[in-house]
Amino acid sequence: MKATDRGLETAPTFKISEMPVAERPREKLLARGATALTDPELIAILLRTGLPGANAVDVARQLLKQYDSLSGLSRCTVPEIEKIPGIGKAKAVHLVAAFQLGQRLANERLTRQKLDSPELVYELMAAEMRALHKESLRVILLDTRYHHLGTEQVSLGSVNESIAHPRDVFRPAVVASAYAIIVVHNHPSGDPSPSQSDHSLTRRLVEAAELLQIKLLDHVIIGAPADGRPPYFSFKEAGVL
């Protein structure tokens, strides 16, 4: 079966072993460093092999085309990636693991600085939470300098609703002796605009925070609007907190 018959929109190309040595992804990386490689070439190193009529670089290009960008691909699960021709479970696992390492590296930098703005919260949480198909409500725990102590998932709801009680939200903060918290949840629809239940929950959290003497810095809703609007909503920026 030809590559085009299996979904790859590429003409037959040279195998990587038939390419000039200087243009082979691995050899190119060794000679010139990782920054010299294109995104498809870097992905090809993880894939190692392609399929008849399409080398690993071709398969990598198809992956990026299928998911629009490197960012889109990074949010995919193993079952989603392994459906692409030329990708099996093992290769999909390698890719997901590599993207997760990259995400953790980025988060490591963020967790060492003061988390006091919705932009930083979005940068810390968006890559994972935008990929979820259900609403997840999480609590970011902070010390007295607003440095990251950890993040706990409080509830996982339906496609459009995550149900949580204030006692569940503040329990991780009490256990960890956190000085402050930031509540975060996602809207799988992509629209980060708060619902009536989001406003209601925030009001109840404000009351509970005052009783427990734990600072509620913000409640951030993560979305992915396609109309150019900001990809998050911050109750603090809106003046509610």
C-alpha cells in the first residue's frame, strides 16, 4: 500500500538513509545543534522511521498539518496520535512523553517565580487544561511569597460544568498550610466567559476565604476563543476580587 493510499499527502521520497549525510536529522543535530533543525526534523528523530513512500520527516510534516501546529500536536493524546499513518502506539508514547517533558520544563521556570498575575497562571496551566474535554477545577497553592507549592484537582465535571464546594476547594490549602490560593478551571467550549454558576462559586469562595484567613488571589477561567478575545477570564481583573 502506498503512503497516499493510507492518508499521507506526500509524494514518494528518499529514505533518510539515502539522504546526504549532512541533511539527515540525527547527523544534522550532532553537527550543528538542535536549533538548526526544523520542527518536522526534530519530530522525525523521535519517530525514527516512516513508512513505505514517506520517510520520518514526511510523517512528521503530516502530523503537524493534521493538528495545525506544534502547539496543537502537543495537546494530543496517545490514541489521537497513533491514528496517523506511520505512527503506532510506541511512537505516540514517545511524542507525548517528549511534549510533557517540555511542558514540565516550562512549568519549572514558572513555579520558581511569583505567581501574581492571570497571564502567568494561564501560561502555567493552559497547555494541559485546554486539551481537556471536561471541566476541571484546580487549586494552585502558594506560600507567603506567592511561590508555587503545588496544584490540586478538586473536581472533574461534565462538558460544561464542574461542581465543587468551597470546603473541597480550601481543603488542599489547609492540608498544605498554604498562605494563598488561585482557583482555575477550564471551559471546553473555548469560551472563557464566566457563567452564573462561576460567579456564584466565586462569591462563596470569597466568603470562605475570609473565614479561613486564606487569601483567594484570583479565579481564572481558561478557554480558547477563536475570535481574537483573550484566552482567559480573570475575576481579579474584572474587579470581583
